[in-house]
Amino acid sequence: MKKVILFAFLTAMGCQSEKIDAEQQKNNEKAGLKEEISLRIKQNTQVEGIKLSFDAVADNRCPANAICIRSGEVVVDLAVNDTQKVQMCLGDCQQVQPSKYKSPVSQDSLEVTVKNEKYLFVLKQVSPYPGTEADADAQKNYEVKMEVVKK
């Protein structure tokens, strides 16, 4: 009998813990503290009152069906509220230098200040991966998955 009571007690405690975590997650989502978004090229969206636009992509990743010396990188250009332009990179980004006047693009995470609020942009994925799609117009099909976290 003691084992049954102990089992029931532990089960009840476990359920309560999950409920608290679920409530906390709901509150975080309502507050907009962390939001994951997907954007297609030339598409824009609103996140936390910020207009984000996926403007361009430069994909130099090694195709899936090839053997390469280096893995390559993909650089995406984003516009923030039509006033700021930011570049983010996935892959072997140390080699990327957009122009001789700018420093190399080396981040998949970037802190951006908008209206005196700080946000962390995290680039998660850029698809399609080269060599996985035979479409000649692959440029039109690019999509980024990223996370916007209010700091």
C-alpha cells in the first residue's frame, strides 16, 4: 500500500512540474521573448513590431552531391525596419568579406538594436541546400529559418 501511495504522490508531483513549465512557456510566448520565423526570399514579416525582410542570398556551400575542399558558406541579407541592413552567415564564414571597407561576416547570431530595444537574431537554417534541388530557379525558392529573441 505504501508503494501505491508513493507512486501516486510522485506522479502528482511530476504532473505539477510539467504544468508549471507549460504555463511559463505560454507566458514567454505571449511576451514575445522568443519567436521562431520562416521567411522566403523577398518576403517580409512583423516580429515584436519589427519589420524583417529577407532581401538576398549568396550561397557558396558545397553541393550535397560533390566532394569539396571546404564546406563553403551561405550569406543572407536582411533588412530591419527598412533602415538597417544586416548580413548573417552559416558555414565557413571566416572567408567571407563583403567589401574591402567592411569587416568579414562571421556570425550566425547577431545582436540588433531597434528603437532602443536589444534583440538577438539567430540564423538556424537556409534551404534548399545546394545539390538537393534540380530547379534552375533555386534562387526564388530560398527560405531562412531564424529565431528572434528579445534581450
